[in-house]
Amino acid sequence: STLLREGEGLDSERVLDLEPGQLCAVRGHGAGKRLNVELLPELGQWGWLTAATKSGEVLVVHASEQQLLALRRQQHPPETVMVTVAPATGGGAWVELFVLDSLTFAGLKESLAASLGRPAVLQRGRFVQRKGAASFAGIRDEEFLGDRRDFLYMGTDLTSQR
């Protein structure tokens, strides 16, 4: 376990002892191995902790995707939402889909391929975001949709084969 303190200094007030497996979001980095964190899922509980001991024993590790997904579901049960997928380069058909808001972009791609009857979406399609007037940056398949509902897509035609 590690100790959560009120301030960055090791002489600051003790807040609580964290148990192994406690999830937290890093909000800032202090001197040395000190991290400013917010405990999850109890948002609003802040403090400072040490990421590793002087001897090198690691006290803080990155959460797995499964842990983050479980936390997301605990805080916000999945809901069916309508999303819009439009060609990134303009023109052409756009598609509206009903999907769970807990999906990753890989899951959205699967739903899009099934809805259109276009398996090529899985191999050649990708979601992007606009970066400047005429360029785009890809969105990783493992990223969650979150609160976003409108998406830009490139790689295949968005017309239905059904």
C-alpha cells in the first residue's frame, strides 16, 4: 500500500492509506517520484503519493483497459445512442447508427461494417479527426467513443451494400 497525503511534501497531513488496486487519475507530477492524484471512482478525493520507493519498488502502475472499462461501466451504465459517421473528405453518404456509448472505435467500425454490409470497412476503414484545414489524424481503435457522437471516416465508401 501507499500513503495519500494532503500536500506534495512528505511532512504534509496524511489523508489515507491506499489499498493495492485502488484506481486513481494522475493530475500532476511533483518533485522526484511524487504524483498528484484524484481517486476513482470517488471523484473529488485528491492528494499526493509516491510512485516508487527509494529502493525502486513500484507502488503505482497504469490501469489495464479492462479495469478502466469496468470503472466506466460502474460510473455510467452503457446507453444506446445515435451516432453519425460522415466521409472525412466531404461529399458522399453519411450514416446514422444506434450503438452503445461504451464502445471503442473498433466496436464502432464493426457496427458500421455490419450495418453497411461492407466487410472492407474492417480492413481499410479508419476514423479520423481534423487537424488544420486539409489534414487529418487517425483515432486509435482502442479509444472509447466517450461523449462524442459525430465522426469522420475514411478508407471505404459509406453506401450500403444491402
